[in-house]
Amino acid sequence: MDDLGEIVDEFLVESHENLDQLDGDLVALEREPSRDLLSSIFRTIHTIKGTSGFLAFGRLEALTHAGESLLSRLRDGVQPVTPETITALLAMVDGVRALLASIEEGRVEGDIPIDGLVAQVNAQIADAAAPPADAPPADAAAGTGEATVSVDAPAGAPDEEARRPLGELLVESGAAVDTDVNWALEKQTGGDERRLGAILLDEGKTNPAAVNDALAAQGRRSVADATIRVDVDLLDSLMNLVGELVLVRNQLVRAATDAADPVIVRTTQRLNLITSELQEGIMKTRMQPIEQLWLKLPRVVRDLSTTFGKQVRVAMVGAETELDRSLLEAVKDPLTHLVRNAVDHGIESPEQRVAAGKSAEGTLTLKAYHESGHVTVEVIDDGAGIDVEKVRAKAVERGILAAAEAARMEPREVMMQVFAPGFSTAEKVTNVSGRGVGMDVVKTNIERIGGAVDVDSTLGEGTVWRLTIPLTLAIIQALTIDSGDDRYVIPQVAVHELVYVDGENTRIEYVSGAPVYRLRGKLLPLVRLDAALGRPAGTDDRGVYIVVLQADGRRFGVVVDRVLNTEEVVVKALTSRFKEIGIYAGATILGDGKVALILDVPALARRSQLSADLSEEDDAAAESADDSSRLLVTAVGARRIAVPLDTVTRLEQFAAEAIEWVGNREVVQYRGRILPLVRLSSLLGVEAAPPGDTVSAVVYTERGRSIALVVDGIDDIVESTTTDHEEVDDHGILGSTVIAQRVTELLDVRRAILAADPQFYATTGESVLTGAWGAGPGAA
């Protein structure tokens, strides 16, 4: 009985694999009928039928027999392949899958109804025209010039074929003739102890290359002999053991760096090499091509296309890309949801596509590739694309974003709102989508395995949904860093670059107390790791590192004290207490034996509440203050003053005690020079805010000269698209407008500076502090 149970288990495993393949093959057959594909499908169904009969699963045998009969007529050309026949065959496959699930659960077929499915398949046979009596299937097959496949061929045929006599293989390849081979066989019969190949070579009847090829073909194992099935639990156990071995390897390598004995050093290096090869081999046993996950998706697309009256073709690129088996299971549901969403919302109806100048048939492309130590999976459609303004309006309507925040968001950031819980732009709810449930689950599930999601879309052209997935969950490449006395690990997949801040040539700036760093013309928002983790924040910005990361489609930097090294770490699960904190993805043991927590980068970004606007490119030239431009909004007393961002060289904060006087002008020592200050409150006749310990200033540089406009605070950086403003007659004020639902005055920087110093723009004229305002790098 135990032997029979093993046979049933083997039958179930093979049948499930075959059914997954059948889904894709039947959809492909509908698009491009092929005799080879039909024969393959026929053999698969015949195998399931034959084994089910042997195991006395009568209902399963009856259902597959009906499908086999229909496939036989299609294969032999008796009737054509039509959408109706494919639909019937797919229904039959679903019935087989249900029966297998029942057998797996209770070792019996249960009461799964099959009569309707058998009738549906038989109806396709009855509706087809009967073949002529004088044209049997065998003749039809012969007419095509293809050999008829015998479905009753013995199971051992492949093995016998692989072990054919050497002489037969040589004759078949043309390397020898029958008479020479028979002559060599007669010599062996007469007592010659040499091998057949040796006799033919010694007598010059063939060549060594042909004999080697024939021997290789003769000894080649069959597919069945070349593979074995291994229990997944055993692979998981091996993976855990290799993980522990990697930890020990890391500790030995760390200890051996200080060893004086060259034998220990060489032995450790050898152990390092063997461990790496063993780790790679074990990981390969768990790796499977993503094609196994994609096989079911053409069937999903076909069913949805039929339901919604659309025409969608599925294309696959990089199907051979491999992923850890556990990750394939984790990605299956999110990927299926993205495909269903693309067919339902992305690709238009044939009439809409033709009206838009497109082909009636849409294309859904599944693409996978390796990149920077992880796998990227893309779902690409050539549909209508995402309407950013519609998403922006819906986000405000549903309370996901404030109106002011939504107005200043970049299009890419707006599109990321489709992953917010409860978000949906669907005008009607279907049984597929439209309830606002799903996209947030996609994001959550992918981030749970250490991955990331992204979306890029062009209105009218299509959308790209991008999933970034680690190769494995057990062992990852990671960056080890220090913050204070604590050590942490950041997954390498999230790290874009490292920046060292020395406090002199490179330094951290502040906007309304929030740290930022100017990286290649962009203001990069920063997170102080010690402050984010609830520890006292450091005050010294010298000699620190910025780890540039990306999460939720946004780049930001994490300020840390030290960057140690990059190494492979073994991910250990956290207890529920640590998981509740929500900022750690796991833990690991480092080479020196210390325990380090692995940071959850997306959670760190959300917890720090990064401002989306600080990542904008702040040095882009603005045409004018009343055109589409970026504005720095400042506070001057009770008034809001907007400064064109292209006039801002730097944002600074000076200590109040650092301000000195030269004549009747306030100055401050700045980067080795004397920088004059202009208080906008005095210039505009506004009552300034009470003095504090620091002074906020906007540094402006022109022709090598610099001046600092002192404000009470820096509020925000916004995108202004308004063209209407009220003119005012005030020194340095161009007019006023409404920004983020508040009246904001537009500063005319040139007039304001001339009111404070009429000689500032003079090319040769003397200024109050002309000698102090030297040109050069220090002036900026």
C-alpha cells in the first residue's frame, strides 16, 4: 500500500506540472495551430489518462479520454482548431486539476462533477464534420510528410534509444558503412577482443571524432535518468546549514586577517572558496526559471480578454531568469494581480485602440532580467497609460493627500499613489478590480520579501509595472554601518552610492531644520539614523557618511557615523516584538560575532516622513517668477515671501553670536570670506520674529559676489504654475499670488538687493564691502 501511495504522489506531482504547461500550450495553439504542439498536448493528456486508469481513477480517466478523443481529431486534421475547441479543452484541464486536488486531499476523486465537461468536449466532436471514409487519419498524417506517433509506445523506448549499438550510430551518422561494421562484428565473433570502435579505427574504416561522438550519444542519459525529485523541506534544511556555514566562514576570515601563520591564512582562503561554491550550488538547487510562474498567465489573459471583449497578445522576455522557489511563490499573487489589472484597466477595447491609431490587438509583455544582484520583473502594456492629473484628483478626493501636497508633487510621485490603500480610479467595479483593494497588497507583499515596486507610465502609450526582487531570502549582500555604538546592516540592493561629508569641501545644509545634501544639483533629503531610531541625534556634521538609498520611487540619504564593509549575511527572522517596531527586516550575525539588525529601507523612509519636494532639481533655470517655476517659500514676519529657486545658491543657518558689524552693515564670516547680510524684514518694513539662537539665510551669488538674504524661516519648495498675480508697489516685491491656498508675495531679488546695496551689480563701481566680496569658490 505504501508503494502505491508513492506512485500516486509521483503521479500528482507530474500531472500538476503537465497541467501548468498545458494552460500555456493551449493558448499558444489557439494563436498558431501547430502539429508538433498538438502532438505534445495529446501525449500529455494520454499519459494522464493511462496512469489514472492504472490507479483506478475512473472519473479522471473518463474526462481525459474525452479530451484525448478531441485532440486526436485536431492532430490528425479531421477538424480545425477553433476558439470553441480551445475553450472546451481548457475547461477539461480545469476539471482534471479539480480531480487531482481531490485525490491529493483524500486519495479519492470525490464528487467533482465531470458529466457537463465531458458533454462540452464531446459536443465539439459532434459539431465537426465527419472525416471521409476513404481518408483515415493515418493517410492524413502520411500526406503531411510527418511520422505518425504511436501512443502505445512502451515507456522504456527513450532509454533503449539512448543505448543503441555503436555500429548503428556510426552508420546513421555516415561515419561508417554497413559492410565495414558487419566485418568488424565478424572479427569480434571470431575471437578479436578489441572494441568495435577500435577495430574500425585501426583498419581506417572511420575517424576518432565520429567514434567519440557515437560513444557520447550511446552513453547519454535520458531525461528521466538525468533528474531526480528532492523534497523542498530537505532543500530548506540544506540552505539553513549552508547559512550557518557562511556565518562561521565570515568569522574565520575575519580572525585570519590578523593571523601570523601563513598555513592558517591559506586554509581559511581555501575554506572561503569551498564555502562560496557550496553555497552557490545549494542555491542553484532551489532556483527555478520564472517561466514556471508565467505559464499560467496566458490563460489568465485569455479568459479576461474574452470576458471584456478585448484582444490581448502575451509576449515573454527573459523567461529563463531564475528565482528562489520560495520567492516564486511570494511573487505569484502580486504578479497575477498586475496582469489582471493591466488587461482590465490598461489595455483599451479594440474600438478605442483603432480610434487612437493603434492596432486592435494590445500587447502585454512580461519581462525579467538580472540587475545589480537582484531580479527585475516588468509587466508592460501598450494601453491607455495612467492619467496623472486624474490620480492626483482622486488622491485628494479620498483624503490620501492634502491638496497642497498633491499640487507640488512630481508626476512620478503622484503615480506611486496608486499603491495607497483604498485608492482606485475605476469608474465601475468589476469582478476583477475597481474596489481599491489589491495594489497596496502588491506593494506590501513585495516589500515583505525585501523587494520594491515602481510604476512608470505615459498617457496614451502604456504603463510599466516594475518589481525588484532579491535573488534569495536566506543570504543577501549587505552594507554594514555604525551609528553611535550600534551596528546595523542595509541590504545592498537598496544602496545606490556612498558620500563622505568632511564638513569643509562637502557639507550638510538645512531647510527649516531638516538636513539636506546637494548631490549633483539636487537637494537630497537626509535622515539621521540615530534620530530615526530614537537615540540622541549627533550635532557634528563632520566626518560622517551619507548612504544614498531609494524607496517608494524616491531617493534619500541616511546619515551614519561609519561605513565598515560589504559582505554576505544570513538573514534571521525577528521575534514579534521587534516586528512591531516596523523598522527592522531581520537580524544577522557578523564576522566578528556581533549581532546586527537589518534595516527595512521603505519603512525607514515612511517613518522619517520625507518631504517629496526636497528631491527636486533646484538649480533648473526658471523663466520668471510668474511662469512655471520652482519657488523657495520663506517666512518674513507674518508674510510669506517666495524666492525664485534659480537665484538661490545655498541655504544656510548662522549662529546669532556669529553676526558681526562692519560700519552700519551686518556681516558674517562665511567659508573664509566676509558675507554681508540683508534682513528682508527691515527691507520690507515688516516686524521681524523674535531673535533666536540661529539665523536662516538664502545666499545669492552674482558675478563672483555673494549676499545673504536673512529670513525668519524657510517653509517649503514648491512648483508654481500660476500666471496671474496682483501687482504691488513695494521695494523688492514683484507681486502676489496664491500658493498652497495662501497668499504669497513674489520677491524681485534684483530690486531687493539694489535697494540694500545700489552698487552690488556694478562691474567696476565700488560697493560697501567690495574688497570683501571676492570672487572664487569661497564666494558661493
